[in-house]
Amino acid sequence: MVREGTQPIAGEIARSLARTRLGVSVEDALDKAAVRMQCQDLSWVVMAIRIQREVGGNLAELLLTTVHTMRERATVRRQVKALTAEGRLSAYVLISLPIGLGAWLFTSRREYIEPLYTRPVGWMMLGATAVCLCAGWFWMKKMIKVEV
């Protein structure tokens, strides 16, 4: 895997291999690599190897099953990203529309929106607009986010 893999995983596996040659257990070396890379899939592989060492069984079959599960999770992640693309685009449009319209009015017909930044009531309205935009952004972000 070190010779045929791509970076950064090949470098981390090489580092883990060097640690095992110095006497660190395979599980601990791979666990450190998973922590450094912040990779949940690699930490699952390490957990599976630990369980296999304690219980026994066919390591090759266990790794094949783990790889198959990781590939399926990646496929589901991509599908969820594709399905939520419309929601993300809608969020971008809905947030940028009032800002863009305000900027266009400011440049083309400044007298229309001049009361918003010259009077105290306008300042309160702009503040309420900013709060509502932020609340809408966070709400849409929560609605779109799907954990896989």
C-alpha cells in the first residue's frame, strides 16, 4: 500500500509501518495515523483489526468487508450531496437576493433606500434584516445538512 497508494494515505501508512518496526503495535500505529488524518473510516478499520485480533477469524475477509462498507458510505455521501444540491443553491439565492437587491438600489436609486441608513428607524430595520438573514441562513444550513 505504501508503494502503490496515493498521498497522503501512503505517507501515513509508511509512518505507521516504521512505528511497527520500532515495536509499536499495528493497531496503535494505525490509530495514531487515523487521529492525525482525522479519518473516521481508518479508525473503523483499526477497530475491526483490534476486534479480529481478540476474537479471531479471517483478517482478509474482514478487511474486504470493511472496504466494501467504506465504499458504500462514500457512495451514499455523494448521493446525499447531489440530492441536497438544490437546497444549497436555494439557500445561496435566498440569502444573496436581498443583499444584491439592496446593493443594486444603492447604486441605481440611492434616494429609495436612503431612509434606511439616515434615520434611526431605518437602522433598526437594517438590524432586524441582518438578524433575520442570519437566522434564515443557519436554519437552512441545518435543514440541508444530512449526517451519513
